[in-house]
Amino acid sequence: GINADVPMDYFQILNFYLRERLLRFLFSLHDMEILSSERQLQLMRKNIRKIQILVQVLSYSLDDLDAEISLMFSNDDRIKLGSVNLGKQPMTITQLAKWAPIPSAQKDVYIRKMITLSNPFLQDKKIFVLMLMILLFEDKSDSHVNNISAQYWTMLKRYCETQPAVTDKNSAVCM
């Protein structure tokens, strides 16, 4: 659990760490590398909030704390962040939401929304990454970028069609 004695700077360090890790991943993608730096920045500014929300929804879609920790942090990450948090495991997004120093009513609304949006299909890393890509390359005003997004939609649909667990449940994710 989370204690009240968790320092605020740890919250800030962890938040910065998660953002940095997400941005490194997104900027390392081949489809991003072929775009100009200016265009990459525009896409990031336009879509980063949607991507962050998807990551938060993923956290609430996972079955347990260990699954969330293993998805978000490598062993090296856990050691590095544990040294900042007095040897404890790094806090997950779901734990941070419960601990965050914000009014209880606001916190409750956020947690209810995340639980409502959670989807067990996001536990499949391929589905999650494809959804990230779709969101990253969403820009109706740029046909080249929009075509990249459409390609990821096609990959997601084809992948879902090959997964019995997904097609058997008639999920809205793979329509």
C-alpha cells in the first residue's frame, strides 16, 4: 500500500520518469523517424494527452499490481526508482491515483472513469501498442500521417481476427 509519508518529490520523479519513458518509446518508432522534427513535435503536442489517457486506462485494465509493475517498469527501473522511494517498489498509476494529493471527490470521479474505460483486451501488448500507434498518428488534416494511422488500424483488425479470445467476445475494439 501507499503511506502518507511518500514524499511529494517522489511523486514528481515518478511522473517525470513515466512521461520520459513514454516519449522515448514514441520518438524511437520508425514511422516517427521518417517525419521532420517539426512534424513529430506537432503530432506529439496534438496527441500526447490521448496517449497518456490510454496508458492510464491500460493500468486499470490489468488484473493486478504485479502485472502493472512488470508492464511499466523493468528490473533496472525498479531498482533505480526503489532507491528514491526507500527501497520500495515503484508506485503504479493506479496507486498514484489513490494517493494523489487532490480532493477525494475529484479522485473518485477519475478512478470511476478509468474503471469504466478499462478493457481486458488492452492486456494484450500487441493490441495496446497498435492502439498507441493509432492515437499517435491521428491527424485528419495530414493525409500522409492519416494513412499511417489507417495502416495501424488495418494491422489491429487483422491481428484481432486471428485471436479467438477477441473475436469470440465480439469486442468493439476489433470491429
